[in-house]
Amino acid sequence: MTMNLQGKVVIVTGGARGIGSAASKSLAQRGAKVVVNYLKNQDAAEAVVSDIRSSGGEAIALRADVRDSDQFAKLVDAVLDAFGKIDILVCNANMSFTAKPFAEMNWEEFSQKLNDELKAAFVTTKSVIPSMIKQKFGRIIYVSSSLGKDPSPYMIAHGTAKGGVNTFSDYIAQEFGPQGISANVVAPGLVQTDATAFLSEEEKQTISSFTPLRRVAEPDDIAGVISFLASDDSRFITGSYTPVTGGL
């Protein structure tokens, strides 16, 4: 199989739903042992694990808040106990944010998203890096958003935070490349998930009409790119930014 991940150990943060769920299953299909991290959605996380196991794969669900260094350190210890190593981190956990014009936004609303998003990237990366350095191998994939580069109304907190993640990834790539660790960004546009359920069908149709591929993304569209960046097919790619927007 192309993009073979046989024997690799992957942590997917926010792995219970949407892009995280699709990525967990895609990575498992390619042979990876998958750790489905969740915070609130235990039933959904266990369902993902069940799907993977019923297809012959290996997976476990572990709870941890990605913004809490103690909780995530315990998760990493549990993964090392269970599987002996960590090869890949998919930093995907969804952080809530306030959607409103800048003129109506206060600093607390703006900074909450910045702090949550960047702390999640910082904490999870800091937790897995030591074991990756030890084995001189690692793949870190940050799920960002096209809004980090392409502004849209009411999305200033979300877009600015994701722009910070993009830059953070570049610095991780630069610092840890010599240790065999890559860091790359996947930046979806609109994806059909629970998190975008608030949009009307009419709004989704409008976005589709502006998209060269004439549709809104499905989670599997993003999962395929994540699987590529996790695999040895991407071995000479680091510090990259890949928009997965259907050409929008």
C-alpha cells in the first residue's frame, strides 16, 4: 500500500469527531497504531476506536485537555507505556472562539482564542518532542485553517490564532529538522463537520459556487493530506503550508 504507516504510533488530538475522526481512521487503515485523544466526547472517541478495531486496526482512546501540560504529559506517558514510542502527532483539537467584527470585540474575547490555540500547539509539541528526539524521528502535523491567510468577516480571532499556528510550525520545523523531526501545516477551507453545522445549506452552496472544484470539503479530503504528511512519502517536506480548499 502507498503511504504505509505500518508500526507507526500516532496521537490525534480532537480525534473523536470531524477531521480528527477521519484522520484517525485514515492513519489506522495505513497501519498506524492510533491514540484518539478527546476531552468531552468519550462515546464518540470510543466509537472511532471500535471502528478501527473492527477493521483490523489498533487504537485506544485517551482523555486529556491539550491546553493542560500535566494532563497531556500523563497521556504521553500512557502512550509510551502502551506502545513504547510516539512517531506522529496530529495537532487538531478544536478550540471555541468568538465570531464577531473587530469593532465589537473586546480583548478577552480575542485573546482567549489566541491563548487556547497556541497553548494547545505548545503543550502537545513540547510533550512529544523528547521521545521524537530520542529516536531521531518524528512527524508533527498542525491542522490550521485557510482563514489564517485569507480573511473572512467575523473570523479575526480564529484567523489570527491560526496564523500564529502557521508561524509556530515553521519555527518547530527549523529547530528540530536536524533531529529528523518534520513539522507541517494542513489548512482546510470549509469542511462539512459538526463545527460548521451552523452554516445554512444556502451559505454552503454559495461557497461551493466560488470553489473551482465546486463543492465543500468532506473530512476525508483533509484526512488524506494528513496521512500523506504522516508517511515516508513526505520525508523531504518540512515547514510547509498546504491549503486544502478545493482551489478557493
